[in-house]
Amino acid sequence: MKGNMTKYTPDYYYNKVTDVIDYESTNHYHQAFEIYYMQEGSGHYSIDNHAYKLMPGDVILVPGGAIHRTNYGGVSHTRQLINCSYEYVPASVAEHLESIGHLYRNSKVVGQLEEIFAKIAYEYSHADELSQDALKCYTTELLLLMLRNKNELESVQEESNLVTKVLEYIQHNYMNEVKLSSVAKLFSVSQEHLSRVFKQETGFGFKVYLISLRLQKAEEMLKNEPGRAVSEVAYACGFNDGNYFSYKFKKAFGVSPTQVKKT
């Protein structure tokens, strides 16, 4: 994996990590569907234009293509993570997941969540010829549990109204000139305050997030609009220098924009 943005599409990947301190992930996205479970401890989770303070029992649902990042601020914690292709999520279930949103907090089902994650962990570590079907069943069971109990979700407050508004602004204006100074002025705060709060609550530096988003949009455009020239894609995504765009793109993905167009 190269650069700050990692790109991968695993068929099914499960991992449990305990007592990681001072860990901060890189900003990244992938086409896999992700289920993140904060079992113990706390942390900060940034996804697209949302930033949350995590509590034990929280589940984050990450759709493919969403830029996200975690930051634990030196707090010991235990997290469980599933990355899987959408083959493991029935279409009838997937179409209802948007009604949950990104963060799922429901203390009444934590015990059941733990039981299902334990079954997934065992199946993943004792794989046989039936494990793929079993993992599909357990993953579906997990999502169905969440959906059937969504009416009892506990209220979730995003970390900062300011940061939420800034993230939304960047999402809608990444193709234009976006500077920390102008955004700070727009929201009537100092550059220093915005920079500090943005980094604290999202785990991203302001410029790093902006470039990451632009690169993501550029990669999608290169794949979905092959008729566009690389330079045209660069300018459409907010890069005023084609050479700089190619440099950042290759650093992030390990291949040049031209290679992506060809493939």
C-alpha cells in the first residue's frame, strides 16, 4: 500500500485488535463494505462529511467508496473489523442500510452483537469448505439484528457542528479553489482554530482531507468516464497543475492516472 490512501477489495476479511495505543489510521477508502465495531475503549471516527466520538458497543457502517479514518488519541481499546464484498450483503438487506446511517448505537443489542461477532471470528479462523456460506449467514444475521432494532437507536451527536458544516462545504466545493483561510472566514473562525478542531475531530489535516477527496473523485472519473483526458479530469477535480495531480495520484495509488484509464 502506498501513500495515504489505501485501495483494496478483499472478499472477506476479519480482524480483532486489542490494546492499540496512539494508533491513527491513514485516510483511505475501498470498494469493500466495512463493519467496524468498537468493543472497548473510545476513539474518533471520521467518514465522508461526518465525525463521531465512539463509545463501547458502537458500530460504524462504511459503504464502499467512503473516505474514512480513525484516531484513538492514546486510549487503549479493542475493535473488531470486517471488510467484505457486497456478495456477503443480500440486496434486500443492503437497500435498508441507508436508513441506519453510519453510526449505530443501541445498548440493548450489544450482547447479541458480541455473540455474532464471536461466531464470525471462530468461523474465520477455522475455515473449511463451508465457511464462505457460514460467514454470509452470520454477516446477514448481524445486519438484520441492527435493522430490526433500529427504532431503538440512541441519539448520536456529531462531534462539532462547525466541522460537520466544513466537511459538507468541502464535499460540495472540492472542484473549486478551497483554502483554509477562506473557509475559516466563511464560518467566522480563525484559521488556527479551524485547523486545530478539524484535525482533532476528524483525524485529517485540512489540506490532506481535501486532496484525498479530490483524488478519490478523480479515480472514479477516470474509471467511469474514459473519454475524458487526464488533464481534464485533474482540473474537474480541483487540481490546477496536471503534473502535481499525476504525482499525487501515483503516490496515493501506486499507478499513474494514464494507467488507470487504460485498465
